[in-house]
Amino acid sequence: MNEEMVKQEAEKKGITAKKAENFSEWYTQLIEKTEFVDYTAVSGCLAFRPDAYFVWETVQREIDAAFKRLGIANVYFPTLIPEHLLEKEKEHVEGFSPEVAWVTHTGKSKLDERLAVRPTSETIMYENFAKWIRSWRDLPMRLNQWNSVLRWEFKHPTPLFRTREFLWNEGHTVFSSRTEADAERDEILGIYQRVLKDYMALPGITGRKTDSEKFAGAEASYSIEHLVPDGWTMQGPDFHSDGQRFSKAFGIEFINKEGKKEFAYQNTFAFSTRELGAMIAMHGDDKGLILPPHVARIQVVIVPIYSNENKESVLKEAKALRDRVSKSARVYLDDSDAYSPGWKFNDWELKGVPLRIEIGERDIKAGKVVTVRRDTSEKRDVRLGDIEKETTDLLGEIHDNLYKRAVKFLEENIHEVKTYAELKKIVEGKRGGIAQAGWCGSAECEAKAKEETGAKITNMPFGAQDKAKGRKCVVCGESAKFMANFARSY
Amino acid sequence: MNEEMVKQEAEKKGITAKKAENFSEWYTQLIEKTEFVDYTAVSGCLAFRPDAYFVWETVQREIDAAFKRLGIANVYFPTLIPEHLLEKEKEHVEGFSPEVAWVTHTGKSKLDERLAVRPTSETIMYENFAKWIRSWRDLPMRLNQWNSVLRWEFKHPTPLFRTREFLWNEGHTVFSSRTEADAERDEILGIYQRVLKDYMALPGITGRKTDSEKFAGAEASYSIEHLVPDGWTMQGPDFHSDGQRFSKAFGIEFINKEGKKEFAYQNTFAFSTRELGAMIAMHGDDKGLILPPHVARIQVVIVPIYSNENKESVLKEAKALRDRVSKSARVYLDDSDAYSPGWKFNDWELKGVPLRIEIGERDIKAGKVVTVRRDTSEKRDVRLGDIEKETTDLLGEIHDNLYKRAVKFLEENIHEVKTYAELKKIVEGKRGGIAQAGWCGSAECEAKAKEETGAKITNMPFGAQDKAKGRKCVVCGESAKFMANFARSY
């Protein structure tokens, strides 16, 4: 192949849509061309390929370690839930049953009772919790499971943002007092925020959900909300205070220190693979994915540049380089003969490998290599002797830069508004974003805004509540109780 | 409570059946009383409680790390499989469809096509593999997933040994030649054997399955077989050479180095939570579970012995002891006031914690503690200054002893037999065990033995094939081709 053909093939293979101009088409191409995930024979359910699953394994390991430090232990409950259990908590079943996949037959036999493929596990777990908990000595009981859940949504699913099956953690904790239960909220949301920041380079807005947006069955829900580059928001990890709702429905009682029976206080919380959608949408660019270094399966790709004459000597140096760099990073040496260096550059950029190292004969003679950052395209000559330290530093810089860019984007697109007209202008505008405004707290005003503008209240950010004082509700003009973030949402 | 009442309560709570006399009742009590697993609202599906899930997490981490060193990457595919895909490989669908749980409805809608809850993932994965693989450069492709599978068996399920849902790894690898594919077998079985030995303290018999016992769709299957203390066997981890069967059914073709299209060669392999059943059955005793130290969530329990007078000073020392021991082991200090030391001893023995440390005022004055091994009940005075090293050593000794005992049991119960009468005597006897004998290789002889004695050929052990030469088939008397292990099997 000549240079021109290489270029043509790379372009066909590469992303052709512009993120800034047509986000939706760009995101679709990102999904279809980067080998990160793939569609499967089941509509709305994805295959997670190695690069995507590696991201998940990494954040899972970090969250899991943090949970264990808090004394949260892992368990596993069945995938299937008998219908009568799902119905025990009224709001819960109403929230989930429209999306439940039902098992009705096994082999050639019809089941006496339908079994739901779990959309979430409260009901199957709490039946056992009621048996396991007897006295205050059994509490707190802090359990978690890592599994997959299925929610057969009927609107068109967006890959990763909204897929019918996703992987998650579901924490289910039981306490003997509301105070103890409430104290868990900031611990868990703090872990989620830290892992989002330190691994996925993602910021988010933490706050309380409104009553109409809370989890089916919870007393109160809290979320971390992401802003997607098209100006829509996506709900990230969440935490739910269930109070005594499920414990009353499932009979989770304990003998307290005074010897009296009392219903327990419960929380649930989750972090899911939907974050992978927020992550690739946020960081990717017109060349493809940009994987944050700490979650990249391949952090560094080495591309040797050689001719037939010097192939052997260049590859020898490239292998020595790989061995050195592999001490401090996950590295891949692309020594395939099938493609030109230019083709390889494009291919690894498409796949989002954070750092490329080029090594050719001239470099070797000069005792150096060339590093190329995926996030900024910045090229740097690095002395061979410095390459280990420099790689570590560069990966750290890339992570920091991705996070900084994401924070900047988020901050620039939160607009404090005072009038309904301003709110409409923001959330209905092409650029979208978050309109932050006073809200009286009434479900009517919330519904009216949603009906008229398509924007819901994503949450009431903890960090902005001070500003509610003295404000008016952006919808009805009555006195505001909360600062609320209005946005169109996935 | 006085001593007598403590004893009575502990006995009620404890295991009352004798393992040697009534294994089945003993195993049932082990499941029901040790808080390791629990029954759930779904018949035949268990909840894995923290101690059980910890075992699984630990072996999963080890296997996963070994896979990654071989270049096997993790992926995740959907839980549901469309019926038409499941039907693509004839033997495969015949093997699994009697046990498949079918999703027929989602929400209130009937699906156009039924979806199987995965009993195994070949069919959903290989549809994508066919798209991903183009040329020899894409091979080998070695993928794995960690998930749960559902097989709705209709015979009475035995907890852990045979449950309808279990967790496992399913490895799915694709090669460009049969030689490369075959070379994987010993790598994978070697990893499984090592993890069984080093973590679960379990030996097994590795060999080839007969054609009638192989995996549905495979060309050849290999297994590690365990001997359960009641003399029945249980199939452990397995490895399947699929040859080109699935690649032909799913169109997994590649352009080889000669530029010609060829069907790929595939393997699959699995290690499941059924191992937890083999493990607790093998090591447990009449006092309850005995967890091998490397997979025990709590490796050491410290039980302080104090009166009202010296409580404070003893607890202070016990806490200092915990902090020291926690540097080298997972330790729990049971400082609850609710129960006597004797009650606690019984309770932690029931739960199988490998090592107990007792500390009381006299011990403290003498500068020592008392260690009690769960496996042998051996008590030892240990100087406080030596406790860290001694704990590590003792945990190592306990592991080694459990493994040695299990190997001894296995070896003592493999009986080389020459006649059909001897075979019957072994496999039909109360003590059971494995009858190892020559076999001509015919399915008729295999079926006849199974029909008449209830024993199937578990596998043809690699280590015994030398002995086949010159032997006769134990069933028909013709010349033997293989040495085969006959046993009743879970």
C-alpha cells in the first residue's frame, strides 16, 4: 500500500463525524469503530470488549477495596426473583414492573409462578435479611453484590448511557438507627466521587433527587450527575435512604438494646457500567476514544519505525524499550509488519491509547525516543535514560489534563438563572447545559417545567443550597426552598 | 447463662449429625447452620453469604491473574440469548435446552422470540467472534468472562454441588491451528489444579471425559474430578476442545498466512462455585466448617477471657494483640459481652475459622497466648513476642494438613480393580469410592456399567493410562484401550 491508500483506509476506518457538530453521530461512530464495545444479537444489550471490561474491572477493584475498608462484605443472590416478592413493596414494583423480563418456562415446563430477571435485588435479598437479623448485635449489616441487572426499557436505548443490561454494584446496608444509616451517605458518595475523579477523570454534581425522580421505594435519593458534551445530563452513581419502608414490607426487625422490637433502617447504593458511556463521551475527540490512563488496558503503545534494512536493529531496541517501560506502565509493542507506522498511529489513536512512543533509527542514534500524547497530540523528545520516569509523569499529566478539561466543561455549562425565560433558553438551546435556579419544592412546578421545556430536575446540588435563600421559584415565583439543576437528561 | 445452658444452646445451634455416619444429613446441617450460604425464595438457587463469597473472590482473583499472564482478557456478554442462536449447534442445543429458563415477556409485552437465560455463552459470543476475526493476525483471541449461569435441573438439587444457578469463569479462546489450541489445555488445567491445591486445599483427578460424558458440542472434554467424603465423585473444573465445530456453525473464519479462508479452532474452560461444595464437604468435621486459611475471610479469631474485674485490662491487651496479628492475617476480635468464651469457641468452630487465639489474665501475666487449631484442635502456648510469625506458620501448617488429609482420603479410595464383581463391590458399597479399571472404549460397556451399578466413567485419568496396556475391559473382557475411573457421581 502506498501512503495515499493508507490514508484512505484509515479514514474509512476512522471517525468521520465531528463531535462538536453532530454529537449523536460522533458517539455512534465511537461505539461502532473503536472496538470498545459491540452490539449483540440481543437488542439493547452490549458486549463489553477487553478495553471496556478493563475499565470496569479497575474501578470495580477500587470501589470494592474502599467498601471493604468500611466493613462492607460481598455476597451473591440469585438472578431470578419470584413475582410475589417483587410485589411486596408497592412503589418498588410499580417503578420496575414495566421493564421486567419474565421467565415463564423452564425446559418444556411452564412455571407455577413467573420469575423476574432481577432489575435490582432488594426484594430477593430482604426476604433473607429478615431471617438473618435478630438483634442489635447483628447490626450494622453492610453487604454488597457485583452483578448484572436487566431493565427492558422500551424507548430507543443509547449504547452504555441506557442499555437494557448493565453491570453494577448494589450495596444493601441495614442499621439500627436512622442516624447511623444517614452517616453512610457521604462515605459512599465520597468513594464514588473519588473513583470517578482518580480513575475515570470524571467530575459530577452531587445532590439530592426530587421526590418524583427518586428510586422506586426509597425515602430519599442522592445522585452524582454528569454533563454529557451535547449538553444533556446523565445520572451517575446514586445512594438511596430507604428508611423503614422495605424493612416494614419484608419484616426486617431487630431487638434493640432496650429489648424492644424495631424495624431496621436501610440504604442502597450503586455504581454502574453506564459510567463508561459518560467517560468515553466526555474525553473522546474527532480521532476516537481517549482512555484515561489509570483505566486504560494499554497505557502506552510503542510503534517502531524501520525499513527492510534496519528492521532487526530497530526492533531489538524497541523490545528493550518495551521491557523498560513495562516496569511502570501497561505497554504494547506494535511490531506487526502488516501496517505502516502512519496506519498504526491512526489505529491506536482511534482506540484511545493515552501515550504513544515512536522509535526509529535516528532516535536510537540520538539516544532518544519521541512521545506523543493522545489528549493534546504534543510530541516530545525524551532521552532513553529518562523514559520510565517520563512515562509515569506523562500518564499522570494526561489524566490531570482530562479531568481539568472535563471540570472546565462542566463549570462553563452550569448557568445560574433567575427567570423561566432564561431557563428555557438554556435547556432548549442547541448547546444545552444545566440551568440552576430557585425552586419552591412543589411537584407541580417541577412537572410544568418538564412538560414545557423537556428538562427535569436532575438534582438539588449540595454545593449550591446556600444560594436558595431569598430566591424565588423559577417556575411559580413563590419563595424558593431549594436550588435545583434543570437539564435535559438521558 | 450458666455453663450447662451455654452447652445446651451451642449444641442446638451446632451440627448434630456425624459426617462419618450420615454424610447427607451432616452436609445439610453444614449448609443450614454455618451461615456460609442460605436457601432463597427461588428453589435450587442459593445466596452466597460473606464467608462463601470471600472464598469465591479469592480463587477468582488468582485464576484471573494467571489468565492475564497468559494473555487472556476479560469481556462481558449479555445474560440473554435469542432462541435461534442457541439452536445453531445441534448437539449444544440438545444438551442444554431441557434445562433452559426462557424469558417470554418483558413488561406487559410478549416477545417475538424467546430469550434463554444463559446456561453457557458459546452461542451469543460466537456470533460476535465471527465479526471480530478476519485474518490470522487477529488470532489467537483468548477471552474470558466471569458471570453466572442458570441450568434448571429437575432432579433434586444438592446445595453448591448442583444448584440451578452458579458463578463461574467461562474461557473462550480461538486459534489458527489445532496444535496451538491443544497446547492451551495443560496451561489451563494447570492453573485450575494449582488454585485448587494452594487455595482450597483440594486435590483432584485430571483426565479425559468419555464421549458420552463430554460437553454438548465439544470434540473432547477434560475434567478435574473430586471425591466427596461419601464416596461419590463430583466433577470439578473442565476444559473442552471444540475443534472447528462451533466455528463451522457460526462462521468463524480467518484468512490464513497462505491467503486462504479457514475455520478457526476453539476451546472453552470453566471453574465454578460448585468447588465451594467440594471444599466444605471435604474439610468440614462434626463441629462444622473448616475453611482453608488462604480462602478464609476471617483467618484468626481472638477470644478474650475476662471477668468483670479484669475486663478492661484484658480487652486492652486483646486489642493490642489484634493489631499485631492483623499485620500478617485477617483477624477478628470477638469482644462481645453477650456470650461466654465457651459459646464463642463453639460458634467460631462451627463457622470454620482456621485459628483461634485465647487471651486471659493468666496468659498476659505469663507473656503468652493460647492458639487452637481448627483442623486438629491442637492447643499451643505461644509467647506474645512470637505471635505474628507463629500465626503465619500455623496458618500454613493448617493449609498443608488439610491438603494432605484430602490427598490421603482420595488415594485411599481409588481402587484398582480387574473384575466386574470387584467394580460393583466398590461403587455399590456403603463407603463408595473410585474403581479404576481397564475399558475397551465402547459406549456400550460404559452404558452397561452405568445401568447396572449406577457408576459412570468420571474420566480417564492422565496419570493412569500407562497401566492400560495388556489389560482387559472390566465390562466385556476385550482388550482395554484406556484406564477409566468408575464411580457414582453427583
